[in-house]
Amino acid sequence: MVRWRAVLHDLWTLVAGLLALGVALAASAHAVLHKRDVRAALGWVAIIWFAPAIGAAAYLVFGVNRIRRRAQALRLPDVRARPEDLPPPARLPPAAEHLRPLVQLADAIVRRPLVAGNSVELLEGGAQVYPAMLAAIDAAELSVTFCTYIFDPGLAGDAFVEALARARERGVHVRVLIDAIGVRYRWPPIHRRLRKRGIRTELFLPRLTPAWLPFVNLRNHRKLLVVDGRIGFTGGMNVRDDFLPGLGRPAPYVDMQARLEGPVVAHLQSAFAEDWLFTAGEPLEGNTFFPPLPAAGPVIARGVPDGPDEDFETIRWLLLGALAAARSRVRIVTPYFLPDATLVTALNVAALRGVEVDVVLPARSNLPVVHWAQTAQLWQVLERGCRVWFTPPPFDHTKAMTVDGAWSLLGSANWDPRSLRLNFEFDVEAYDPDLATRVDALVDARLAVAKQVTLEEVDRRALALRLRDGVARLFSPYL
């Protein structure tokens, strides 16, 4: 009896070993065949063979290349515009005419056309943004669609719950989509309250079952509010009290949101409709959600969705195109700055061509590990003439970029691998000197209180700090 138990134990050990070997071989083959970056492929193969079972499982969750259209992977329809449905090419203002190659690039990679006739109002901070969004919801007559990454309970969250509930009670079609990770930043999660108030609320990728494990690292980071299909808000601001001032103190966080009217609002609504169809299985159609949109202003703009699907790396490609097209000045405001090697090269090439490149970052991050990682690679842009500035508190969560005082990019995407490769993001590009001037004025206000970071300061940090920051940088693809 003891001998048979030993034989069975040896047989089970052999089967388990062969199974682990097979899984490791399959995972390694997938990494070799599908990883675009040789270093990433080598790294994953090393991890898989160092600890076959754990390494293969980690690769399945975090490393599988899911860069394919959701129409294939998640069975969603393709909403790419047909050539006959496209509006006539927008005429750029004279100050932006040299950016025509950037328009051609975006035409090739973005599924939305450049459209004229838009108005863009810039709102900064929770004291401006939240009242404007709540007023729009309270004025809604037909529909409200709202997508956000974080929706915390609190003063801000409660105000949104009440406004959305009032809209539903008036007969407005209300749809709320919250990321399943972001909704749990505070407890209890607010989606339960929304549902109790009768508000149709869904969570993006909520289930951690084996079938959904390949998507657990993909988050919906978009911030979209569309009212009656006519008024849109987008930017980087979540719904949380960190953006509100308190008694005798300023808000701990600051951010910027854009209020939009005109044809570009349909781009916001289309992005929401795709995510809603995937999550809830409900198509949003007709004039309730997509009414005719007359011209509302002078701005030429385009919505730029980005995500690990057919829209993969659209924002990253747009950044590269903008840096290549710049002639005089590039300004970047971002809370997290972890550009990959290609973006670093593009920034440096622009600076070496004589373009003034300014990167504005918070002096103190809300995510210390990210701050350490970005500090470890600042030398890569400082040594070629880019200028880096640290702004004092409050923590600046703004994401904005301007080129030559003629082109602006606003939205939810950060300058880090998570935003540019993993998350579902949404930005708006605009060709309008007046708008770029207004964005630059906000940048000027930040630079007026900022401290310039020098290469000497970065290099003379203590060895222990440089080692800490260097180790943090190793994890930058997933920070």
C-alpha cells in the first residue's frame, strides 16, 4: 500500500511537472511571437522560466498582448466612419497651417474626423468644474451619459448622485459607467446608491473570473459627461472631494475640464456608447443620444479615443506627430511623466531642433513610487535641452499640451505607459490659436510659481535615493 502511494505521488509529480512545463512553453512562445519590444519579451521569458507556474500566471494577467479590436476580442461592432459620411476637410487657421502633416497623421490613425464649429470653455478646479457639470445635468431634458474612473462618496459624489437622480425622476435617460477598480477607492462603493435611486449604472470589467483575467489590468480611465447629446465635458477630473476646497484651506488637488459644444460632442458620445454597449449590451441610438449638432463656435477639434483595441496607441502616435511638427514651442502639463524611449527621443529631437520644450510636473506626487520612477529618468530629457519644472502644492492632476500656440491636446491621458498602452483614455485635439493661448495662460500661471529642475540637481542626489528611484523605474510599465 505504501509502495502504491509512493508510485501515485511520483506519477502526480511527473504530471504536474509536465503540465507546468507545457504552460511555461506556451506562455514563452506567446511572448516571443507577440511582444513588440524585445526587452519585454526577454523579461517575460525570464520570469516564466524562473518560476514557471507563477510566472505564467502573471504573464496571463499582466503580459498577454490584448492589442486587438474589441469587435474581435469582445464582439463589438466597428463604428469607423465611412468615407461618404465624413465632413469636408476642415480649413485650418493660418497659425496652424504648418501643422497640416499632424492632421494627416490623425486622419490615418483616429476613427473620428476633424470637425469645425465647436466651442471649448476651460474650467479649472472642483469649485468651477463640478457646479458647471451639475448645472448641465439639472438642465437635461433627454439624456445624460456619464463615464468616470473614480466616483467617490462625499460632498462631490453625493451632489452628483442627487443631480442624476433628479434627472431620472424627470424622465431623462440616465446612463452611468464607472470603472470597477476606480469605484472601490472609497467604501462603500457609490454604484450601489446609484442603483438604489433607480439610475442605470454599470461597472467596467467588474468580474475576476478566469475568462476575464486577461482584461483585469485594463481600466477605463475616461472622463466623459454628455447632456442631451449637445453639451460635453471631458478632461482629467474624477468625482472626489480632493478637488474641493475645505474650510480655510485650498483643494488638495487641482485639474482642468473642458466644456464643449458643437459637432465634436458626438465624438464624446460615441466613445461612451461603445463602452456602454460592451458593458451593458445596450445600444444608444437616435436623437435622444445623437441629435443633429449645429456649429457652436470657431474651434476645429477631434475626439481621440485610445485603448488596447483598435484605437491602440492613437494618443502616443499623436504625441509623436505633434513633437515632430512643432516649430517653436511645446508645453506639457502632466501629473505622471514616464515617457518610453521613443517619446524621450522625440522630445530631445524637438529640443535639439531649437524648439522650446517645457514639461510641468507636480513637485510632490500623490503616488510616491511614480514620482521616484519619473525622477530616475528626468536626466534623459534634461541632458538634451528640455526644461522640467516642479510646481508646489496643490497636486496638479491636469493633462494638457500645446504646440506653437496653435494646437492643444486636453483629456484624461497621462504621459506614462499605463495611459498610453493599457487604459481606455479619451483626449480632444484642437487647432485654434485662441484656445491654445488660453491653455498657455494656465501653463504660465503654473510656471510663475514653479521651480526649474536642473540636470546637476538630479545627478547629485544621494546614492540611496538614486537606487530607490532606479528600482521604482523598473516597474514603470505598470505604474
